[in-house]
Amino acid sequence: MTKLLPDGTSALEAVKTGDTIMVGGFGLIGAPLTLIDALTNKDVKDLTIISNNLGEKGKGLGILLGEKKIKKGIGSYFTSNRDVGDAYQRGEIELELLPQGTLSESIRAGGAGIGGYYTKTGVGTELAKNKEEREINGERYIFEQAIRANVALIRAWKADTLGNLVYYKTARNFNPVMATAADVVIAEVDEIVEPGELSPEEIVTPHLFVDGILLASKILTNEGVVSHG
Amino acid sequence: MANEIQESIARRAAKELNGPCVVNLGIGIPTLVAKYIDDEQVYFHTENGLLGVTDVDEENKDPNLVNAGKLPVGETIGASFFNSAESFGMIRGGHVDVAILGVLQMDQSGKIANWAVPGKNIMGVGGAMDLLVGAKKVIVTTTHTAKDGSSKLLKECTFPITSTRSVDMIITELAVFEVKEKKLELVELMPGATLDEVKEKTEAEFSIRLKEGAL
């Protein structure tokens, strides 16, 4: 069975109203812009979106926010899109703010079969409220639960047709961990090659994590987001 | 654009970085510190997944090569890329020597607030809490006062704190403070600044231990 997907619509077949969806990227860098566009056009709502930011104003996940399809956002940095704070103040969305290291580690744990873990990050701050605390070797730690999603939408540089992935520079960010932590994982890539063309040494995400591959048609350039293909 | 006040703070902070060391720079004034470093063994780490950050000229800008402030950067020879979980493993795990951070407020025990303003749309913790628990040394670079002229060095923060950990050093355009046993010590006046001005613009209590040759 091929993992190659013809278009964004077929790539998002698994996504349903009310789903929890991980979206890779650090702002727009390494964000699966083609898949986000397809999600914006799909008739689903009440989504919980796990992503470092909810895009930028009117860009990336910011468009999905504007369409009022997001019920809850889980991320580390919502300041980069003023619309997120405005929607929150109006009571239109719920937000869960996590330190960036906790967000990424919780996803890593979710993908690795770990239920949760203790971290020093956030101890004694507002973000530790209602979290279990314990002392380990004389230091305070808080419990953080692992995070998983129904679907992960990620961005890589190259895939082979098996679904092995390599990434490009700082567009890697959350993508490899999100690839491990969802029931269905769809990767958007710049280039699809034959098995054997990627060196086994360079593969970052082995194919067993990846369910579908889509060729990107929305690309981040120095001049902004450009559509082609 | 950075102004001379910001540049002077960054220049002073750069003197604290002696290689070999791994340094993480926050957004704003901290980012400016890199250009005053001419030591090949100061390795810059950015939490979005790069060890070996350097500057980049206009024609070599790559939209997918950025720092934590999403500004275009370059990669040094010997640089490496890694995912966010691994990057924060480096930070929490104590593998980053120095973090230089900006703040909204600080208190007189050296605790900082830099991630939220109650009632406003500033809701971005990013990597700040992780850096405070994990970096071996934390240096704050900030203007001495807020835009309304009020002191950023307070008796107590009114904004939510970022960590219970105190920072190690505070550098403003007026003064350098070290934090010793959760107390502020004024150790240096910046060029052109007077002790009276520092006292006037600092709400926090501090002791004075100006270092030899610091003037």
C-alpha cells in the first residue's frame, strides 16, 4: 500500500470534528503549510491544536484560528499572534500554556509509551498550579503528563516512498517528536525519493512512524508563503 | 532597530563570555550580544534546534534557518541541528553554560518575571522557565526602567515569576549587579552613570561593592 497522497483533502481523511491535532513548526518555520491550508478548508471544528504557537496573525494556524475551528490551543508561545490573545479574552478559545521544554518532552513521552514524568521546569510558578509535586534527591519536581494526538501534521525536507524522513536546518524543531505521538501521522515534504536514496545514517524519522506523505505546495520563502504545484 | 542603550548593555554582557562555553541568547537585547564576541570557542545554542549560531548576510538568508526570535541566522562550521525535545534536554540537563535573558521585572532576590502580564495578551513562556532551571549561569540584560520610567528592579515582582531560581547577574545601561545569596550587589557603574542615578531608578534594595577599576 502506498503512503503517497495525491492532495491535501485525501491527506486529512482521518481528521474529525473534536479531534486533537499536533501541528509541527516553530511559528511558520517547519510548519506544514499545505496541510494547514487543507485543514482550514475541511468541514471540521472544535479542534484541539497542539503546536508551539498558533501561527502568526493571518498566517499558518492563524488562518485556522480566524475560521473559528480551534476549541483549544496547547503551546508555549502565544504572544507571536495577537489574535490568539484577543480570542482568548473574548472567551472563544481555551489555552494551555506549557514551557517549551515541557511541551516537547510531553510529546516525546507520549510517543515513547511513557505516561508522564517529573521536571524541575515551572516549579513554584503559576504554571505549576494543580500539578503534583515531589522531592527527588533534595530538589522539587512537578509531574507532567504525556501528550498524544489523534493526528499529527508535520513538515520534513525529503521522504522516501517508504516514509523515511530527513529534515532541513531549523525547520526540524517539533516535527520529529510529533511524528512519534499520534495515531495517524501525515508528513508534508519538498521532495520524494526512492528507497535507498537516503542514507540509513541520515534518516531522522524511520518510516514506521509515518502513515502518509504529501508533496508540499505551500512553501515558506524569504518573501513569505508562496503557493506552487 | 537596536539603539545605543541596548548596544551598550550587549557590549558589557559580551565581556562575561569566555570560551569554551555554550551560550543561549534570548530575544531582544540578548540577541545583540553575539556580534561583540570574537572567540571561536563561544558556541551559541538556540532552543529551536541549532548549536553553532552565527550571523548571516542579506543575500544568504534562509527562511528555514532562524533563531528563537525567528530572525534569520547562519550556521558555523561544526554546527548541528536537533529536535526540540533534544534541545530542551540540553537545557534542562545542565549542558548549557550561560543563558542571557531579557525581563519585564526583577525582584531584590534576583527572581525574574518575563513571560506574562496579567490582563494583557502576553502569554509566551517559550524556553524561559527551562533555561532558568537548567543553565549553569543566568545573566539578565535589560533597560533599567520600563517605558513609563518606572524601575524594573523592584522589591517584589507584580507580574508572575518565571522561576524560583535567582539569576546570577543583571546588566542595565546604568549598572551591573551580581546576585549573592539572593541579595543584589551593585558591582559596577556603566560609563556615564552615577551612583545617585542608580539609587534613584532602583526600587529594589541592594548593597554596594564596586569592584576595583570598575569606574
